[in-house]
Amino acid sequence: MRSLQRWSASLFGAIAVVSVLLAASTVWLFLTNPVNVVNAINEGDVSPLVRDLAQVLVNALRGLLRYL
């Protein structure tokens, strides 16, 4: 029973971290590149938005890895 509690707490923590990263990246995109975001929403094509979101996450990861 104890291992199930630890596993579920770890899973919840991982989901929370991923959710916070996606939310922060989305806000960053809205602030830094609003034209692409609005165009992606108007056209209904989310691939540019997803590509930009992935680029923001990769750049953030590169920045973090430089400090390590």
C-alpha cells in the first residue's frame, strides 16, 4: 500500500510539472509571438503553434542544461 502511495504522488508531481511547463510556455508564446498564435487560432491549424511551443521548451531546456 505504501508503494502505491509513493507511486501516485510521483505521478501527480510529474503531471503537475509538465502542466506548469506547458502553461508557462503558452503564456510566453502569447507575450512574445502573438501574431503567430492568433493566426494559428484563426486558421484552425495548430501545427505552427505546437512547433513554436516545442521550440520554446527546447530553448528553456538548453538554458537549464547550460547551468548544469
